[in-house]
Amino acid sequence: MASLVGTSIEFYDFYVYATAAVLVFPHLFFPAGDDVAATLQSLATFAIAFVARPVGSALFGHFGDRIGRKSTLVASLLTMGISTVLIGLLPGYAQIGVLAPLLLALCRFGQGLGLGGEWGGAALLATENAPPGRRAFFGTFPQLGAPIGFFMANGLFLILSGTMSDQAFLSWGWRIPFLVSAVLVLVGLWVRLSLHESPAFAGVVERNERAKVPFVQVFRTDFTALVLGTFIMLATYVLFYLMTVFSLSYGTADTGLGYERSEFLVLLLVGVVFFGLTVPIAGLLADRYGRRPTLIVTTVAIIVFGVLLGPWFGAGSTASSLSFLIVGLGLMGLTFGPMGAVLPELFPTAVRYTGASVSYNVASLLGASVAPYIATWLASSHGLGWVGVYLAAMGVLTLIALLVSKETKERALED
């Protein structure tokens, strides 16, 4: 539950920005002009966090493997929370000119730094305390933070959109979700300060086996695991940010499907429910049948989904859009769920925090950071079908990584 609460808050903070980057920031933090250009500029600041995440994974991973999971998780939560609240206080382009997007980018970097250190520690907190045969299921608890955080962030935006005028929302209402983070972070800190260290890390300390420089050691001794972990996560990231950030942008754009903002947010929230429902199902399947078989079948389904993306999402009807979001986000849950166990299982305890975090966040840099930007450019320049080709190609890379990897279901985490 501690891992779930923490990741829910961190992902809430992260997705509040993702939604605002589509709905608000192009109008407030960039000079007026071409709407498509402003959206692309806003999505570029969105991508900055993914550059910061590998830095955060190295920084927090070092301390997580040296001083422990608990203290590091508290620090990562504070980093994310402070950055998010500051975004809610920033003046816009009309007030301070070019300084506005620069400060926005700096705060976004802080968000990425915090999330870069969050996920690995939360996954280890769950999996290193899991009973035998239940590790993948326990590893789904930090994964559930993604749909819960997304639902909270977009649900709050939906409520604000429905209860105030567009003028009031763009003037000050958009700040509320960022400022609410202060309360959520206090709750998260209260939960995390009550934690104890995991038995696996306590054993490493007792045997005096902690790595001196975990980041250097993991590249020297576990480089193959880093590469495999990165590409195993790649399709997951591309799929999620196409299904959320890009779909919201394209679905509400006049040059896209032309939905009202609140109408498409409702459809998206329905899809996210299926994301949350399939996460624990994937963990149970991975515990029963193994990580590789579960993920191989899911990845093949993602490739097929990519092939169908253009005509399916492009149909534009409410039924086609809703079914597209449900299936796509359902597949996201099936591929994301086992990752809380898969990535930690690739690495020994002494460098597990660093290794799992670096793999997870380098995949975010290669996949998620550029996915909305590439998809927006492909859709506007070459048509929606090419967005599906992009997703399918990333799915093929993940499938290759899964086929050459080994099953980790029976691996002990005490080594």
C-alpha cells in the first residue's frame, strides 16, 4: 500500500502536467500564433522530464542502493512535489515573456528527476517484501499508481472544466491541480516515513556487500540486463503516451477529431479504468505462466493494435473512439503490470535500485519523451495510419528483446 500511495501521487503530479501541456500551456506559456506550433513547443517541454528521468534514476538509485530504499523514496517524493507546486505558481508568457517557458521547463525537469528515482524504489519495496510465488502480483501495486494518478489528474481537470468558464479555467483554474499536490505529498510523506527497509537490502548491509558506486557497477557487470530491460519497456511507454497525451491532443484538435475537451476526457477516463483493471490481472498471469509468455502475447497484440490504429481511431465516432481507448489502455495494463517484477528481477540486490530505475527511465527517454511529438508530426504530415506504424515498430523492438531474454520468475531476490 505504501508503494501504491507514493506512485499514485508521483504519477498524479506527472500527468497533471501532461494534460495541461495539451489543454493549457500552449495558450499561456508560449507566444500567440500557430496553434500546432504552440502545441509542439508545449510537448517539447513535456519531453524534458524524460531527459531528467535517467538522471534521477542514477542519482536516487545511488542513494537507494547505498543508504536504503526508505530515505530515497522520501527524497524523490519531495522533489516531485515541490516542482509540481511551483508550476502552479508560475506567471505566463504575457507577464514575464520568454522567462515563462524557461521556468516551466526547469520545473518540468524537477518532476522528471523525482519520478526517475520514484519508480525503482517503489517496485523494490513491493517485490522485495513479496511472498514466494506472488512477486509479480505484489509488483503490480506500484504499477497501479499510474492509472490511479492519471484518473485523479484528468478527473480533476474534468471537474474544473465543467464547473467554470473557459476564461476562468485558463486564467487561474488550471493551477488548482498543481497546488493540490502539496496536500497529496504530505499524505505520501506520512505513509513513507513509517516504512522499514526491505529484507533484501538489510541482508546486503549486514553482509557489507553494498556497491561503492552502483551506477558504475551496474554498467560494468549488468550491461546486458540494462539493454534488455530498456527495450522490454519501450513499447509500453510508446503505447501509453499515444493513448493519453497524443489521443487527447488529436481528439480535441480542430484538425483532428474535433471533440470538446470535457467530452474526450470522459472517454479517456473510461479507458483508464480498464488500464487499472488489467494491471493486477497481468500480475496474476505472470506469476502463473511466467513473465516472458505473458509479455510476448501482449506485445504481439500491441503490434496488431498499431496496424489497426489509423482506421480505428480515425473513424471519429464516439463508439470507435471509446472502444479504441478501452482496448489500447487495456493492453497498456497487460504490458505494464508485470514490469514491477520483471525489471527488478534482472539485477542483483546491490545494484537493483539503480539497474531497474535506469532501464525504466532510459526506456522513457527513448519511447515516451518523443512519442507525442512524433505522433503529432506524423498525423499532421503523413496521416494517422503512420502513428500506428510507429507503435507497431516499437512493439517489434520490444518483442525481439523479450525473445532473447530469459525467464526470471524463479529468480531469488536475496542475491
